[in-house]
Amino acid sequence: MEIQQKLLCLSVIFLSSCTNWSILNNYAPPISLTKQAEVGSLINKELADIGKPFIKPTIAVYPTSFTDQTGQRRSNSSYASFSTAITQAPHAFLIRALKHASNGDFFDVVERVGLDNLTKERQLIRSTRKDFDEEEKLLPLAFAGLIMEGGVIGYESNIKSGGLGARYLGIGGQKEYRQDTVTVSLRTVSVSTGKVLIEVLTTKTILSVAISQDAFRFISDGTELVEIENGMVENESVNIALQNAIETAVLETIQLGIKNNYWSIPDEEALAAIRG
């Protein structure tokens, strides 16, 4: 009898695996383990490959001018979470997108995040040179003609959800999904006039998928129960989705700036395609 029970358990495991193999075969592993850190690159290749302008605009991004304005907390059904769903430094993604546009040849980005530290260091240099009677002067700080403002203005969770499942003779599986969205607003403001020259709004979908399979059998005249369950959950990174949305907003800003003659690129073919 003990041998029969073991064989029955092995059969349940084998059948459970076969039942859901077709579902799992359509999905890659949710994570790939790496031994070393990786240097990130722009997600939007079109932003990296866009032509450089005749004159590079100088742009400033203040940490208080591009923030998370949603206040959204990370969803958790088990307990109250004080972690935010959105990074509290979205300006870092914006600065990176601006700095690496056209492989670093489109914008001149001036430092404003650590402006207080920069000012203190310059004061220290002036004081030191004055004490030693050095006449060499510091170059003036570069100022910006444009300021980028906006932020993450929307994060909606579970706007769409669904699933599919089947069970036969105690063996089954199911697949569930959920969609969230993040919305980014980006404004280009002229320092000389205070006018909003360009305004862009982008939305990115964040997808979560869960796959599970289970099996149960009563054995030994219905007095014992064998139950087996396994599963996999894959969540799209919120940071990667936010980075993608910001890079798309920067690309749209560049294209609108070309259409409105705020700046221009020497590539006539690309210029004609953008202006339509």
C-alpha cells in the first residue's frame, strides 16, 4: 500500500507538470541573475539616435521642479505599506534623458540638484586663493535659458485585471494579469519670458502576470490528501516604466521644439519627417 501511495504521488506531480507546460512554455523566466552590476542605457533608442542641433540649448532641472506628485503608496494586501510606489527622485531620470539625448550632443544640462554644495565649494576656493594672494579667478557658473518642470502626476493601480484557469480531475492551472498606469507631465519654460514653450503628457502601462498550477488527490480510501502547488509572478519594473515614460516625453519635447523652430537639426531628411 505504501508503494502505491508513493507511485500515486509521483503521478500527480508528473500530470500537474504536463498540464501547465504549454502555459509556462510561452513565458521567459521572470528574472535573470547577474553577478555584476550593469550600466544602464536609454530605453528609447530613437532619443539616443536623434540628430544633434546646430546650437545646443542649455537646460536646468531643479529637484523641486520635477517630483512625484501622486503620493501613491506601494500596494500590499497584507499590511499597510509606507513605501511609495514611485521613486522620490524622478528628476534623476529626466536629467539622464536630457544628458544622453543624441548621445549627449543635444542639450547642455547645468547642475542644479547640488547647487548649494557647488556654491559652497566655489566660496571655499575663492577664500583659499584670497589667503594665498592668487589672482586666478573662477569661471562664472553657466546659466540656463530653459527650465524643465513637471513631474509624475498620475499613478493608477489595477485599472484592468483578468485571468484564465482550468481544472480537470483535481489538476489545474490559472493565469492572471493586472495593469497599472503611470502618467508624466513635462513642461519647457523660457527663463527670459516665463512662457511655457512646450508641454507634453505621456502615459505608460505597467503589466503584472501571475501563473500558478496545483493538483490534489485523496488516497488510501479517502483518508489522506496529497496537494501540490507552484507558481510564478512577473511584475514589470515601475522604475523602468517611469524611465521609459520620461524618455518618451523628452523625445516628444525635442520634436515639438523642432516643429516650432525653437531649435533645428542639420539632417534635412529627419527634419522634414518631423515637421511633416
